[in-house]
Amino acid sequence: MKKCDLKLKELIERTVMPDIEDRLDEIFADIAKSKKATDEQNEEIKEMHEMRDEFNEILKDIENRELDKEECAELYEEIIDMINDSEEED
């Protein structure tokens, strides 16, 4: 596995996936409190599941060595930008 692959895999496994799971937990906790899910919550759950599936696919591509160096670098930068943007919003 190349360096970029390792960095991308680590970023996804240690940062992105836990963040997605944490957000899903927050949504489900809110739903449990109100005993009903809003349309917005249902939509966000769907988006979080889709995002998690996409990142799992990237991890599979890394494991199967199907990710070229350029694509790896682009994905890494996009994820870093996404994390930075979300931190700025908080």
C-alpha cells in the first residue's frame, strides 16, 4: 500500500467514520427524546448512511489497490477540506 493510501485509510477510519457514527447517534438520541422523527432527521439519516457507504467503498478500493495516486490525493484533500469546513461551522 502506498503512503497516500495509508494516510487516506487512517483518516477515514479514525476521523470520518467515527464522526458519521457520532452524528447518527445524536440524531437517534433526538428522535428518542421526541418519540418521532422529523422529515429533516430522516433525510439526514439517509445522507449519513449514504456517506458511510461511500467511505466504505473507498476503503474497499484501498484494500484492493484500485485507487490510483491522483485519485487518492484528491480524495484526501476533499476530506480534509470537508473536515475543516465542518469545524468552522461549529
